[in-house]
Amino acid sequence: MVAGMTELAMGVTLRPQTGEHSAIALSDVRLETRGLDAFFGATRVVKDAALRVYDRQVTAIIGPSGCGKSTLLRCLNRMHETVVGARAEGEVLFSGTDVYSGGMSAVTVRRHIGMVFQRPTPFPTMSIRDNVAAGLKILPRADRPTRSGTDEIVEQALRRAALWEEVKDRLKQGAVMLSGGQQQRLCIARALATQPEVLLLDEPTASLDPTSTMRVEELVYELRADVAVVIVTHNMQQAARVSDRTAFMLAGELVEVGATSAIFTAPTDARTEAYITGRFG
């Protein structure tokens, strides 16, 4: 039954996995969790998660609401610990170094592992330019670029976020004047400005219209040429469209992880099949 599932039956269209991105070596692990547990107080909401994120690939995390997807994502760059009473146990290895080790600051972690949230979060009192440059201000003084250097970084980040042509003549205007889709791409540009190696996206299109969703999805797929991307999504069709690998979560457990084409056509766990085919969720 599992092996016989078709894309038509699932109602999803898989993006072809071709070229260099389908042949990433196992040694190109950018981020890895080992025995990761996440808690809110005494309640364990992520259980013994083992996940590998590969360089220059998009990894999607899917599962029903409340299964722990966003919590797992927030553990990857230590955002989980910003919630009162929340904590994580286990290891999150970034390029082989545990981000929870004593010598690693959360600010340094988030510089290398950027994050974009479900709702666009531009800083309302800042211009478009200053929004993109905001992360540069917390760099060590010796690493902060000059004003002209900052302008170059802002332009590059906006170009990578496919927003430059739309805002290049109004960089001094307030960011809240942008549309919702533009604001989300601005937030992606802000995350890219510090040149992260990993970009975390927590349901980045949940509040966007279909046109803006399509633009963000195309952007996500293109960004994999430079960074490792992890996207949490409640939309299985979106996961199928943009990702190289998919992880399925249920009740805090990482049930199954594999190539997106395999997860959607021949999952190995009956719970994954039940979710993919719409029997629950």
C-alpha cells in the first residue's frame, strides 16, 4: 500500500530533484541534533530528536498542529530558551560544534543560524535600509562594516531576497509601508545580511496571499544555492514543492526523515503514510 502511493492520490506535485543538490555528500552536514529534548517547564514537547540538515539543501519539517515542529526549529538557534521556563537538553551541532556548549554565546549562534518567523516582523520605527542592517549593529566593533560597506551588504541582501528592484528607490522609507509579502522578504533579507550558513523559516507564508506565497517559495528554493534552509510548514504541498528532504513529526517525536520524494511516495512508517494521505491531521 505505502509503496504504491502516487502524487495524484496525495494531491501534491513533487519538484524534480536534479543536479548538484540531489547529490550532496553525507559529509556535508551543516547542522545536526543528537538526543534533543525540549521542555516547557516539566512538559517534554520534543523527544530525543535526531535530525541532520545538509548544506545547500532545503529541509522541510511537517506534522499536525502542536506536534513540536516550531519548538524543534527554535532549539536549533537557541530561540527556545528565550521563553520563560523553557529549556533544551541534548546536542545541536553546528559544523561539529555544540551550540549549547558553555563557550558559545546565543548571539553568535544566531548570527550563523538566522531565523524568520511566521508573521513578518519588520522594526516599525526603522527604514527599509536600517531594518536590513539591524543585525550588523550587534557585531563585534572590529567586524562592523563602514557605512558604505553596510550599504553594499544591504543591497546584496535585498537582491538575494528578490526585493531590491522593488525598494531600491525608497530605502529611507519606513518598512511598515511595504506589503505583507514584501515585509516577509525584507525579514529574510535582514536574516541574510549577517551571512548565515543556515536559515530557519517558521511557516513563513502562513499569513501571506497566494501570489506572495509563490514568490517566497521560489526564493526559498533559490537560496539553497548558498545556505542550508530548514522550513517548518503545515502545508504538505509546499513541502513537496520547495524541499529536498522532509521530516515528519508527531506528538513531539521525529517519526521519519528522508528525501522528499521518498517521504511523499513511499514512506516507511505507517504513521507517515496516514498523515500524508490525510487520514489525520
